[in-house]
Amino acid sequence: MGSHQGRSDAIPTTPFKIHDQVEYRVKGRILHTTARGPFSSVVEAIPPTITGFLHRLAQQGRWGQIVYFQQSALTSPAAMQDFSAYLQARYKDTEAKPVVALVFEPDIEGRQLMAPAFLQCYANAGLKSQLFEDYASALHWVESEISQTSSQLEWKDSYAIGDPAIDEQHRELFTRAAYVLAATSHEGQVISAMRLFQYMRTHLSHEEELMRNLQYPAVDMHTAEHRAMLARLNTISLKIANENLVMADIEEFIGDRFLKHMETADTDLARFANATRSARS
């Protein structure tokens, strides 16, 4: 006896599409965001991990965000009002505000309607933002916008201690430290930190060889300071490798701790070296 399969038993053939989803990845000083709509609520789609991400990014100085919409950007006017209020509250008392690139490729559902609406939400929160049709252009813009330097890492002629070779190495260390903060990607940060550490180790070895050749009386005390500084810089480098760069760490190490070492221990060494060379000539 034959049977009939009712409509309620039919298996749908249309594949289910993920929606109402926001995902984050922090890479260096850029928060890469994927937003898959349509959205019943943009705010509710934001994962709670955003709080920790924002704290990490703010510690690095200037930072940016790229929001890459996939599939659909459609949502209701009420949801957009909630999202705008959410952004304003999030960045109300924050100094380290990001620049934001919104990527809407031409085939995104609701692009013409929603792109300017999302842009206005970020503008309402006081954030510099811009629309793009491709990810590469957005990344280039964000990287250019978050370029940063630090006055604490700028070499000054007054830092010179009177030994040309040592002064040139000191200048190079300030330059390499600035590269760490200037890097926008995590890979760039790690490579710059590694180069800084390697050059610091080479520089300190040069000074220690000089002290031994000169039979410098304070060699043990000076070398102990070197070991402590290398240990601190190694700790900072490991934090950077673990995606936890803190701008203040680099500024404090070079612009305060290392600078004080230059002004005291290294200055004493240079004076002794110059006096010894004069006596030998």
C-alpha cells in the first residue's frame, strides 16, 4: 500500500546560512572584525570578549578596526539606534579611540541602504571612519591612519656621552625601539622587538669588552646593570610575542631606565675611556 509524504515532512534543500554573528581577531594594533548578517540585533551579536580586546589595543597607543561585512548587512532601524547608542557609550570617556574602516563589497545584501547608516553610527560616537569596497584598501588606510611615534623615543643630541662609537649605538637603540611602536601588525611588532633585543645585547657586549680592555674599576657594577636591563627587555619581548604589547613598557624602558643608565654609568665609562686614551697617547 502506497503512502504520501506530507509537506510538513519535507526536508528543506536550501542550506542554512549563519547570521547574527560578529567575530574578532586582534592582530597587532588592528581589530579585524567579521560581521555576518542579517542582524536581528547588532549589539547582541557582539561577543563579550570585546572588552578584553579593547583594553589590549588601548595599551598599544593608536589603533584601528576593520569591519568586514559578509552575506548581508540588513537590520532594523531600532537595531541601528541601539548600536549607535552602544558605540557612544563604549567610547564616551576613552582617549584611545580607533579609526574604523567599514568594508562593504558590491554584492553585500543591503549595501546601499546600510553602509551609510553604519558609517553614521561610528560618526555619532566621535570615531573617524570610512567606507571601502575591498579589504586591502581598508587595511592600507587604517595602517596609514594609526601611524605613531613617541617623544620619549626621540634621540636628542644632549644624550651623547662623548664616545662616538657608543653614542652611535645608543642612537640606533632609540631608533629600533621606535620601530616596535610604529609596527601595526603583530608580526611586525615581534620582528622589531627581536631586532631591538639583539642589538641591545650586541651593544652591551661591546661596552663590556671595552671595560675589560680598559681595566675599568666599576666593571662589575656596570655589568650587573646590563644583566638587569637585558632581563627586563626579554620580559617585554615575550609579552609582545604573546600579543600583549604595552606602549608604556617600551617608553619606560628606553626613555627612562636606559636613558638614566646612559646619563650615569655610561657617562662615567666614557669619561674614564677618554682619560685613559689621552694618558696613553
